[in-house]
Amino acid sequence: MIQKIWFAFVSNTIKLGLFFYSKKITVRGRKNVPKKGAILFAVNHPNGLVDPLYVTTTNGRRNHFLVRAASFKKPFIKKILESLNLMPIYRIRDGIQQLANNQEIFEKCFKILHKEDTLMIFPEGSHNKKRTVRLLSKGFTRIVSGALEKHPELEIQVVPVGITYQHASSFPSKVVVRYGHPIATRTIFEANTSPKAINILKAAVTTQLKELSVHIPDDENYDAVLQQLNDAQVDFTQVDQVNKMIESGIFPKPKKEKKNFLKPLLYLIQLNSILPFLIWKTVLKKIDEIEFVDTFRFSLNLVLIPIFYSVQAWILGVAFGTLVGFFYLTISALLILLYAKCAPTNTKAHIELDS
């Protein structure tokens, strides 16, 4: 009971935080998510640990997550992640000897699905900001086939989910989360040999992911296609329109980036949030993967900004009265909301990390 209350509190806090952090969150196909029964969400992975946050706060189900084992190295962080239904998945890069630990994790996944709960996995195996659907690993198919083998009466629906950002790592950014059509897996595995069923399931998920998210084939033309889309300042969250451009090879004419006339407001917010801002600038220097920029920026803001503003509001309240402190806190929050919702979102990143 306590764990459920804790999960609900954190989930709602994150949902509120994402509302302040994002210019616009668009959700498509939510009706495709079954309200009951075992579900495995197969999600593309362009933007670090914020990807599962956008999915879990928009689908209406209580999710369990598989994330890379490196996130569980510190004991304190491990306890927090486990309390939020996150489980580690080990890859070859974590060490061959670590792969044996996956069997225990798979057993937990089988139990979760047998209880008709939901499981979220990123079958591409790693994050990458490239606007392409990469080759899917067999990990999620092993979980499905293993659960069906243990529980032949079970029906597991695999729901592909595509996430597309206007530009991952830039603030604020628009994002669209698109839920695909459920894939009934029991029929596939009953009608085919296991290797063939695995290939059929992988192909079905891949096909949907390429439709649900912006997909530029990762070939010799990738950079040229992306450059034309960026130059045209297309709205990447209009996934169907952008994918038609890519397929046809016909792109809009180049446009200039929109000027950010709210930049003075951003400077005012940074000044008002000076301590969290300085901490963020220090942390940014230590991030070596651009896909983790949003993860750390959102996490720090979610924790530090409310604390810092509350302390400053308390000081003002003591010095000038409770009403002054209340108005300070309200206006500070509204300024952030105003900037996040009204600042332009251009297609090119404004953060570059050293390689």
C-alpha cells in the first residue's frame, strides 16, 4: 500500500514537472492501450531516461520498466529506482559475466505479465538521438516467449510506442507520444516455430515504430535528408507529414529560425534560480552523452527549483509578510510556465557536448 502511494505521488509529481518543462506534449492513439490485461510497451529510445517518463505519465496504466543496469550502480539510487518499479537489464558491454543476472530479471518480468500488469522496454537496446528506428534486439521477444511458455493461457499484447521530439536536449521542446495498435502475441507463437514467431513479432513492432515516430533510413543519405528537414524548420511532431516528406524526397523551402524574443525572460528566470542554475551548469560539463542532457536538466529542476523557490518565498514571507512570499512563489512559477509554453522551438540543438 505504501509503495503504491509513493509511486502515485512520484508519478503525479513527474507529470506536473513535465507540464512545466515541455512546450507541448501531444498524445496520439491512447485508445489503443488496453485498460486491462498484460501489456509490453515496446518504445523507441531517442532521449535518455525522460523517454519512459513521457510514456508512463500518458498511458493510464501502472508501468514496470527495464532500464540499463548502469543506472543501478549506487545503492541509494538503486533503492529509489526499485521503489518506482524500475529493473536493471544487463548488456554485453556491462560484462559477459553480468548477463547471467538477466535470467532473474526475466523471471520477474514473467510474473509481472502473469499478473496482467504492464512492462515497458526499449528494444533498440540503447538511446540515440538519431531520427531513425534502429535494429531491435531479441530481449523483448524472449520475455514474451518465456512468459507464454510458462503460462500458455496468458495473452500478452505488445503495444509499440513512438516518441518524437522537436529537438531532444533543447529547452523547451515539443514532444509527441504515439501509441500503436496492440499485437496479440499468443496466436503468433502458437502458429509458428519459436524462431519464426520471434522474427514475425520483431518485424511487426519495427514496422509500427517506423510509422509512429519520424524515421529517416540510416544510409548514406541520412545526413542530407536531416539537413533539409532542419533547414525547412519542419515540425517533427507532425510525424505523418514529415515521414511523407522523407518517403517522397520532396522538402519545403528553407526557413530562418524564429527569433526568441523571450530571451530576457529566460535570463530573469536564471537570475531568480541562480543556485539551481549554477549547479546545472556544473553538471552539464560532466555529461558526455547529449541524450542525457534532458534527463539531468529535468531531474535537477524537478528537485531543486521547488526547494529553492520555497526557501526564498519563506525568507520573503518572514521579512515582508506571508502574502509577499506567496505572490513571489506564484509569480516565479508562472514565469517558468510562460517561457516554456511561449518560447520558440527550433529544429537545431543549441547544446553541443565534447566528443
